[in-house]
Amino acid sequence: MERISNDIQALMNEAKTEIENFRLKSGEKIIAYFSELPTIKGFPYKIILVEQPDGIIYSAFRQWDTAYNLLQWTLGIYNLDRLKIINDEKILSTTDTALLREQFSLLEQIQLPESISDEKAIILDGSEWKFGISLADKNVDYTWKASTEDINLLVPVIELMRKQYFED
């Protein structure tokens, strides 16, 4: 039986669950992730970087095709079992892999902030951003709607991840 709902929050929750649903092979580990969860008119997505046991790094991408589904569901009745999810995977080039390893090395040598969320900013309706990284001696996870200047420490890794799928 399919799950049908007229609750927009239930739809968004299901979209979040679907874009998180990466299947890793044995021995693979996620070394970084980046996601954007925009308001309903946006296209929620998540990118992960995965290291294979042989050291090869690839990126994987999942995005809810919001436009496609919302064109189908014009009456505000949503089929939670039929979200259209776009998937893609790409092996990082040797240049991008070297850049990534260099950035990881730099991040391992500094004290990373506990939070990059600007608590003084007022955001009425905006995306929620998430970034996480697994370094040799620490794992960090960040969530923000408005970030502090500390995000500049992470921008090279975020840009590397985004450039795999988005042409800016």
C-alpha cells in the first residue's frame, strides 16, 4: 500500500530520508558530506565523498527532483513512495583527489570551530546546510542557515564537492 499525504512536512521529511539513502559497498567509508535542504520550491540534495579500501575516492549525489514531483501533485496530495530521486556517482580525478587530501591535511593541523552557525543572524526562509568531514583524529558535523566566517576553512572542500555536479 502506498503512503499518501497532504502534509507538506511529511513530504519534506520523506525527501530528506530519500536523499540520505546512499548504499556503500563493503569496506567503503564516507569521508565528507555536504547537503542543502531548501524550502519546498528548492531541490534538496546531498553529496558524499567515499573512500574505497584501495584509496580511490568517488563522489555520490542524490537529489529530489522537486519540479517533476510537484507538477504531478498539483492538488496538494503527495505520494510519499514515488519521489523522483536523481542519482549520480563520479570517481574524483587525480587532481581533485590530491587537492582533497591536501585540504584534509590542512584541516587536521588546525583547531576546527565547534560551530559555524551565526546565531545572531535572522533567517526567515532559507536553506539548511550541512557539512561533515572525517579526519584522521577528529570528525566534525556542522549545520547552519547563516554561517560565520569560519566557513572559509571548509570552502575548498565544499567547492570541490559541488563542482562535481554543479556548474557555477
